[in-house]
Amino acid sequence: MKTNLSIRFNRSVILILLLFTAGNLLAGGPQFKELRKVKLPFTPSTHWYTHTDDFKFFLCSTKSDMLMLDGISGKILWQTNFKKDFKNDKFANQYWNKDANVVLVFDEDTKKAVATKYFIDGKTGKLLWSNDKYVSDYGQYKLSEGFSNYYDPATNSVLLPTKESVDLVNVETGKLIWSKSFSLTGKAKEFDCYIMKYYDLVKVITGKESEIYLTTTDGKEVTDIEPY
């Protein structure tokens, strides 16, 4: 059984959930049965209908509003207005870590690369924690990619750098798991850090031909990665 969807636009937005039923392929192929219609309170423009692989949850948003929808029941699980709930007119940057079910939002900060980051509970829409020290872009590191890709399920944590350190932080509490200070050996644009998941190591690139390897769980420096 699979679920598919389509979106119809009038003055309001109606999300139509369709149930895919395996029909007789010789008698016309698969057929679709409408489950329910959901009227959305705003027209999505940032996250149109970002969903989990099993279609159980849908994230819809504009730069000023966001909601989470139950894809089975059609119920709106939570809704937030950024100005009312976070004292911000808009959040242009919105990323959903589906594994942790945490949504990260923050203001545009392309010039300074540092802005307050708000981590929202995907189950309730409530603020989990916030912090203003982590960079969104630094060298080759992009938070837009790292928030989902540099996630460690064993510690439920994500890799978040500052311009002086690389931190592994619990994504739900903001608790620091470990921190590693670094000094650039090359240009700032060459910096990068990411989790090598097949090695269970973190690689920190400090220069063109210089890098540091750390264990993902506790941040201990490793000089020989072959055993991993």
C-alpha cells in the first residue's frame, strides 16, 4: 500500500490525500481512492508538501508560517506563526531533519553567516532550543546540507561548527556532546567538516593538505584511520 497526493489551488489550498490500491493490472491497472480533503490555512511557498518516505507526515510552510500535517488522518498536528511565536517576521532558511524529527529555522544571514538558530520539535511545533554561535556557511561547510547529512543517530546529535571549533550537539536539547577547537592551516574557504558514516569518524579539513580525524561518539583525535 502506498500513498500519493495532489494539490489543488483556489482561494484556499486543498490537499487531497489519495490511497493507492493494487487493482487488476489486466483490468485497467492500479486505481486511486480518495481518503480525505484537507483545507490548509495558508498557501505553502517554502515547503510545499515535504514529506517522510512513508507519507505519514507533511511539512508545509511560508516564510512566516509553518504547520505539520498527519498524512493518514489529514489532521493538522501543529501550526506556528514565526512573528507571534518567535518574534521574527520570517525565516527564509528552513530545514527538516526527518530522522530526528526536528526543524531548524533561522533568518537570512548570507553576509555574516551567523544568526540565531531555532530548533523546533517536529512532533509539537514547540521550541526545543536556540543558539546564536553556530555558522550557517563556512568554507565548504553548508548547514543546509549538514543539518540532515551530518546527523549521528547513536547520540541523536548533529555536527555544528563555529569559526573556532567543531561541536557535536544533541539535536533535541542543545547539549554539547563534545567540542574540538581548530586552527586553520590554510584559507578559510578551504575549511570543511563532516561525518564519515562508514568510518564513524568526523573529518575536519583545516587546509588544502591538512585535516583532523575525530571519533564521532566522543570527539577523540585519531591519527590512523585504517582500523576504522
